[in-house]
Amino acid sequence: MTVTRFIVGITATVGLVFATPVAAFAVAYGGVQGYAAETPLGNGTIVELTGKNSNTVKTSTKKQLQNMFGVTIDRNLLPVTLSGKGLKNHVFVAVSGNYDVLVSDEAGPIAPGDYVTLSSVDGVAMKAGTEKTVFGRANGSFDGNGVLLSTATLKDESGKTSKRVQIGSVPVTIDIRSNPNEKSTKTDLPEFLQRLGQAIAEKEVSPIRMYLSMAITAVSLVASIAVLYSGVRNSVISIGRNPMSKKSIFRALLEIILTSLLILIVGLFAVYLLLRL
């Protein structure tokens, strides 16, 4: 009995020693996980989750750019096989790391270091311009020549053919984030104003909104100060002319103070709405 327990203990220990690094490596390897898919998906397709806590993915579209989640990869790239039994159209999705991604020349040639984002072709990336979200940075180049995987025809809103694009594949370092290029196209805004606007709105604020907010704040402040100054001045003059009417004058002065505060509060509330909405 003792020998049996000893053998079982040794077996469990050895299994744990070997299994733990493999499991940890499988989880950490490029952030890869198995998912079900709505339809069969080819390798290099950019996908999004069908729901917040879903284990199913679908091809990502440009209309829902902010929902980009990861890219489908070749299971043969994995050092270990992750289980995916029972999943419909089972695919492996990488949410970080460096993997091949389908790209097109819709926005021009892609060079190493360029940010890429979703193109008009579902699931296919292109060189990023001023889109709000990027998928990552290219580690290779694609100019529409060389090895092509496919072609696609783009159509305008009327259904007419507008452009024909070439589709290839380049390695991309996945880093889904706000587009740095978008910030560079905005009007220069002092850093402290950017931080102030982001703190109030809890999002990126355009310079136009920020300058309008500053103008509204200035007008409200000047108006409230002018009303307050005028009220205090007139009250002092009235008391000097008729000391017996102090009570009524102080009552009127209190109303003027409240009015000036109300003007300032309304102005600040308007600024808050302008930045938040």
C-alpha cells in the first residue's frame, strides 16, 4: 500500500512539473485561444466577438471598427495543441503578438512600421489614416504587387464599382488602440487643456469643442462679475444716499449675488454638456 502511494505521488509530481510549464506557455503564447466562429474563417482574418462574454467570433467590419478583437491564426504555429472540441467552425484567435494579417492596398502601400486598421473589405486590414482605432503595426511591406492572395472590388453607395484592391498578407504586431495618427491631424492644443478636457469628458475632445468651452466659460465669468460689480456699486451708492433703507438694499444685493452665481453655474453646465455629449 505504501509503495502504491509512493508511485502515485511520484507520478502526480512529475505530471505537475511537466504540465504546468506547458499549460502556462500555451496560455501566454501570443495570447491565443480557441473560439467558435459564425462561418468558416481563413487565417489572417481580423475578427470581433459576437457578444461581450461570448466564445464565438465573427469577421470584423469597418462600421464596428472599435470592436476589433484579434486575428485568426494557423494552429500549426502553436507549440502545443489547444483543445477546441465541440466548437463550431473552430478557430484559434491571437489578441497579442506578431502574426500574419490579411491586408489590402486600399489606402496605399504598407511599409514596415505603418499602423494598420480595418479596410472596406471585412476582416482585411489596410494602412491606417485618421481612423479612430488601429489594429497594430506592420512588420512587413505590401504594395499590391508580388505575392497576392486575392482581389476585391469596392463599390460606392450607389452600387457602382469604385476601386479594385489587391489582397496579401504581412506580419503585424497586434496592438489594438486609439490611432496616434488621428491626434496628429488635430489643431494644436496645449497639453494641460487636453488633459482637462479628457478629465471632464472621459474621452478625446476635439480642439473646436475645447475652444468653444473656453469661450463660454469666459463669457459667463465676465457676465457674472459685471452683474456682481454693478449690483455692489449701486448698493453702496444707495446706502450713501438713503441710510434708512439698508435692509431693502441688502436684500437686493443678495438677489444680485445669487443672479451672478446662477449665470456662472449655467455657463459651466453648458460647458460640461458640450464636452460630454
